Amino acid sequence: KSWRALWAMILSAALAMLQRWLGASLVVMGGLVILVARWKDWRSILRDGALLAFSLLPVGSWIYFHNIRQYHTFWGNDSPPLSPWANFEFSLTKMMHWFLPYHPRLEFLLFNPFIVVGVLLVLCLLIARRQEWASWWQTLREPSVFPVVFFLPLSLVGLSYTIVTGDHLDPYSDRYYVGFLASVIVFLFITLDTLVLVR
């Protein structure tokens, strides 16, 4: 709730746009932080929101000079239609590769991530009790944890609608995913601590 934190968030959101559309997730995250921190004071919401809007200047310039002037479209390319569901599955595959190698015997697991996630979810449901799930959710909602963890699904949604070109679909390229590592690790440790490795 300090001015220093607000300007740090604005600067981070502006620099995030160097990742183009994916960086928009930080702008959205900044807006949510302002809403949570100032929800009782609508004037502060409008003031801080207007300041956060400055972080849109870099992406606005990029959209105009790169997309509209060069490609004559808002999105800036003439790629084939998107497949958000397939892109989301591909994102999970790339993140699973942080923990599993691309080995022929593991291809079924890596390229069917929904099966892996489903099995892990069922195991957690069988292992953890109701109070442990409540503790898990309460931990995720803590102010020091929620922004880090919520950044992950927010960015995955953004990726699902922006993966189109060959470099995006390269299974060995992590340029859009390395920023998710901290969120994934935090989520995994909280899940292990509150649901699996319960004392």
C-alpha cells in the first residue's frame, strides 16, 4: 500500500510488455492488486489505476508501430487459427519437462499432461482430509503467496491465446516459461506441505 510499491509494480508491468502479449498478465495482476488493496476507497482505485495505465504505453507503441503499421492488424500476424486448449496442454508439457526428461519412455506422460494432473489430483483427494484442503486454500490466500501463485494461471491463459509461431511451439524453448518457475515451485511446496507431507 506504499507509493514505492505502486511505482515498482508499474515499472515491472511496463517492462513485462517486453514479452509482448504475455506481459499483459502482469498489467492485469497489477490491476487486481490495486483492487484488493484499495477496495474500500474507489478514489484511490481510480488514481492508482490511472497511474498503472502508464505501463500500457510500451505495448501501445508496439501494437501501433509493429502490428498495425507493419502487418495492418491488431494482432500483428497472419498465422493460422489458434487452438487455446492445445496450447494450454503444450504449456503443461513444457513445465513438466522441468522435472522429467524428454525420453521415449516418458513421451506418453509428457505429451498427455492432463492425465498426469488428473492422477495427481485424485491422489491428493484420497490422501488429504477436508481440514487439510482448508489449510491449503488459506495458505494460498495469504498476501505474500496469492500474487505469486495467481500469476501462474493468469499467464497460462495468456499463453493459450498467443502461441502461434514455430518458435513458440519449440519444445526446447523456455523463453516464455522461465518466469513461471517461481510460481510453480511455490505452489508445489505449499501443496506438498499442506496436503501430502502432513505431520
